Amino acid sequence: MALPSTIHTFEIDLSDVDRGVYEALSLKVARHPSETEEYLVARVLAYCLEYTEGLAFSRGLAEPDEPALSVRDLTGALVSWIEVGLPDADRLHRASKAAPRVAVYTHKEARHLVRQLAGERIHRIDELELYAIDRGLIAELTSRLDRRMAIGVSVNDRHLFVTVGGQTFEGRVERVAAVGA
């Protein structure tokens, strides 16, 4: 029998100065048994960094052809395809054909992603947005991960400040040059 997903509840006070977004978010996020805690934390941070009307988590591993996050307009048309981790070139090629905007947030070593994509055929690679989330920040948040969390996320000049239980942790989200860009 397959193990069930673990549901994590996040109450997030989001203050994104860069984009003028100030929201109180209440998220219930399912973590598949094969999903790492680091990936879950990166998904939640990507959600905060991309927050806009129409943003949603995918059904995860149940729908492998869907992105980790997507933005759809009021007609249901795909506006943004947002990946987390180290997606392969074929996946990004399909994504670039399916959506006008594709972004990747990696919680792994960014140079591995760039090396993995080098020389690969990716539609509109020059428009691909790659971001590396500070790995130290991911580690700090993962060590404090709980099933129910109230956190504050502030973004200023792509610098993240995340408050958990009265402690604030910080790290950058760096834009990484894509191969061929």
C-alpha cells in the first residue's frame, strides 16, 4: 500500500517590496512521500516570490506533465509555467512551447542546472528565467519545518527575510544566466 501525502499548513504574512505585494496567505500543501523537505520549502518560497492572481500548485506527482506552480488567466489560459528543482531540458522545452513565461527556482547547486542544460535544445531559451534560492536559507527553514507553520516572508531587492517562531533567517534569490541567453 502506498504511503499517503503529508499535508503542511502555512500561514504566511507576505511582504514583497520589489513587486508591491502585501498579502496574508493560507496554504495547505501536500508533500508526496518521495518529495524532500527541501523541495517542499523551495515550492513554498517560489509560491511567495511568484504570488499573483491565478497562481496555483499543481497536483504534483499525480500529474507529471504539469509544472510545480502555474499561473492561469481568467479564461484558463496558461500564463506562467514555474518549475522547482532541476528540471531537464526536454521538460523546459515543452514548457516554453506551452506558456509565454517559464521560470525555474532551484534549491540545488545552480551550476548543475546550467551544466545540465548546456547544449540542449530549449524553445526560447533566451527568455528562460532561472533563480537560485540561497541553500543556507533552505537548510535553516527545513530544520524548522513543521506540519503547521506561521511565517513571515519579506522580499526586498530579491533578498528574502523569513521569520519563523520569532527568529529571522535571510538569503538571496539570485538570477542565473541560462545557457544560450
